[in-house]
Amino acid sequence: MQFKYPETLTGQELDSYLANGWFRMQHYIFRSDNSGGQSVKWIRLVVKKFEESKSAKKISGNNNLFSYDLETMKIDDEIEELYAEYRGYVKFGDDIFKRVKEMLGAERKNIFDTYCIKLRDDKKLIGVGVFDMGYASIAAISNFYHPSYHKKSVGKYLMLLEIKEAVKLRKYFFYPGYVFDESPLFDYKFFPSNKNAFEYFDYQNLEWEPAVRYIKKKSPILR
């Protein structure tokens, strides 16, 4: 695993890091093909190839009565309370960050251009999508939601809203994070679009490759 701790970061520099397999963790960036002892593939969506899938359209329809705002990320009690509800619900183990402030490394100077989408049911905050903005890219950091809205697939809906923001801003790439090689836990990240729109980062050649063959090999369900 490699680490870097830049003191400043422009949008173009973030694009370059992302394109070379570097990703954000708290206040620094790292590069690795392993997470918690499991091999992973970092993936990205080529925005111009995005075509909303049937399941994505269904999720959008199930959530279109909710309102949302795009804001510069500011951590407040409302966001921390929602994250606490979410953290108590998910089953990711003890390594999940205890607070949003910890997750974003907010004790340090924020060198990232961080935004959030706040999803509301009337006035109630039910979901937050956090992402970093590059010059030609958007990198998702975390999507969390109130557990009582789980059946609405609010987490996936937040991801869709982030992708649509990338489309609106004419970004080139959307980076949703990684998927496990040996587990389907994060395979949902392929749901928004046709699989030809996705690429994965090859750590041997340090290049992005079409994800279609990897997806078919990994899981027949995703074909």
C-alpha cells in the first residue's frame, strides 16, 4: 500500500491521482489493490457511456417524491445523527468510521473540494451522499441513509444522483470506489448503467481496462 499526503490539491491534480489508481482516505490519498486482506478492483464509470439501467429507473421512480439539495460539505449535528443511525444498522464490522468527522479527516485542513447531496422526506433528512469534485471527475466517498428507508434503496438513489450531477457538469469519469474480487458485497456499484460503461484499474499495468470481462468472470448474476 502506498500513501501520499499532499498539502494542496487542485481539481486537475485530483483527476490525475484518480486516473492513476489513487483514492482518498480521510485527509490523505492511497493506492492499493487490497482491503482488509481481500483483493479488490477499483472501478469507474465513463460518464459519456452512461445509460440508466432498468433497475436504476425503477429506483429513481421509487424516490422521486423526495427532495434533495446539493451543498458544499459541512458536517453538522443533523448529518452526524443520521450517520449514527446508519452505522448502527450496517454490518460492515468495527472498522467503519464512528463519525463523519473522522471519516473525512476533518481534524486536518481539507484539501479536497467536497460536496454532499442531502435527501429529505419533507423536512426529515433521510440520506446523504458525500463526494469530491475534480475538474473532470467526481469521486464518491460515502452514501448513508436512515435505516427505515432501506427498502427504497436510498443508498443507490444517492449514487444515481451523483452520477446525474456528473452528467450535468459534463465530467468524464465517476469513481464509485471498489468491488471485492471474492465477494459480491459491493457489486451493486455496477447497477446504474450498462456494463460497457465501466472500467477497472489494473494494478499490474497501471491502466484502466474494460470491466465487462471481469464482471462476467466474477458473477454470472451481473452478466
